[in-house]
Amino acid sequence: MRHSSRNNDDTVILRAPAQGMPRSVFFARVRPRAVLAGVAIVMGLGGGGTVLWRSMKAPHDLPSPQTEAGIDIGASCVTHAFVLAQDHDILVLDFSSLLAQGQTLNRVAAFVEKAGLPRDRVLDGSALQSAIHESGATEQTYYYGHDYQAADLRRFFAQAARQSIALTPQELWLHAVLARMGWLQSDVNGALITISASGDGLDASMRAITLRHEIAHGAFYTVPAYRAYTRRFWQALAPSERAGFITFLGQQGYDTTSEALMYNEMQAYLAFTADTRFFNAQAVNLSDARLEAMRVSFLDGMPDFWLRELATHPVPPASVSICPETQPANPT
């Protein structure tokens, strides 16, 4: 998305993370109300050069479920992993900063869906930095939130291996997270979505609306009936209305040759992005009245599952943090 607890868990001591790498990921095994206390324990070890990784015992031992509101309000300077309470196939990475998020996932974005970039080749570090610069974004703002299905993440890591690409520490960290989730096995379905707790220009409202937008993408990947419905809705739009969305999405840097990407983004912006800094009627060459009618029609026809209820609820209040930022790691 662009801007317009168990007592018997194993504990592994890790050395201080590489420059720019998320300080830790805390797979919380505690009740939601106790999450912040657990985070304080992890952060308290940071000054000593080590962090705690609460490891999972087995692939089925998932990060703890958390609600949208619980994720929104829990911003801190430590990266967390949760599964969404309504759908445990949706993994939420709540990064400590936009920089940590970008260093972990920008190359995946370039490979999966950024316009004008190869779908069959992983960029090296230098080419990635050039692509980000040419897009007018920065390492922090290439996306404010990311979303990918497990199959695309598997493709990314497999292609990087074929090319003998030297993965960055952040990308190796992501690979380890996905392996613990079991997502590197063929035919395993899942959706990764991300938000950040801090970053230049990031405010609480932006964090909240980014999470709502990305949750919609997660459902698109994990609920086949919703994906099929979105495709039908898209194809039933007038050609001029589809063109308005395509133009807008192209300006945001999405690969407009992918129809599935277009209608996936359409549903997330149309029904789940109530912030005019990110999306409004003029952006897609529609009147306010027509855009609202389109939104109502989309929600009325949606399959009856948890996302439909979420769409009618106000976005929960959120918090952001002021976290120390590190310099970006050198490209590889």
C-alpha cells in the first residue's frame, strides 16, 4: 500500500541483529492484554546486545491470535508476529519501523508486483535501490504496508536461490519466520500482511487504515469465495470505471498488466481504505456519489464471512511509537 505464553517454550539467545534488521520478533504466547508486558521484557535486554526469541515448538505452534484493535494499539519498537484472530492463515508482521519493514520486504515487492520490473528475476541490491529511486519513493516508503500470498513468497526465495542471490540479513530473517510457519512447503496456503509502528511521517490514523487495508488483502488470499466474488464485481464494472482504478493503481507503482492484482487492490481501496490521503473518488475519476454507491454495492454482495462485518465497523484507534532508527544496510 502506497501513500497519495508457554512456560516451557525454548528460549534462544541471539546476537545483536545486523544493521537495520528488526530487533526481534516476539511470538507472543500470552493473553492479548499481557502482550505489552512481554514486549517490555524483550526490549529490556536490548541494551546488552542480545534479544530473546521465544521459539515455536512445532510448525503448528503458531504466533498468538490477535484482533485488529489489539494490533493497532500495541505499537512498540520491537517487531511482533501475530496471526489474525478471525483467520489464522493470515500472518501479521508488525514491524518496529518503516525502514525495518522496507529492508525486509522491498525486494519481494519488486519481484511480485511492482510495475516495470521482472516477474522472473530477483533484483540484486544495486538494481533494487535504483528501482526504488526511480519510483520516487524511499526505502521506507516503497510501501506503507505489504501483502503477499505464501506461494509468491516461496517463488521469491526459490528464484533467489536459482540466481545465487545473496540474501540480506533481513530477508534471511523473513525466510526463518516463514519456515517456522510451515509456509515454505509446497501447496501451503497463507497470507502475509505487514504494518509499521514508527517512521517519518507515519501517524496513528495511517497505521490504523493501513492495517485495515492489508487485512482485506489477507482475506482475498485465504478465502476463495471472496476472491471469486471480487473478480466478478470487477468484471461487472463499466470499462471506464475499471480504467479509473487501473490508472490510479499504475500511478501508485502497481503492475497494471496483472488483472488479479488490479481487482485485489480495487477491493482493498474501495471498501477498506477510508482515508482520503490514500484514496478518494477523484483519484479514480469518479464522483463522490458514484464511488459511495459502488462501495455500498460491493459490501451488499460480499460473501457472509468475518470481513463483511469488519467492513462496517469503524477503524479502531491506533498508536505509533518514536523508535530509534538505524542507517540502511549496504545493498548486496
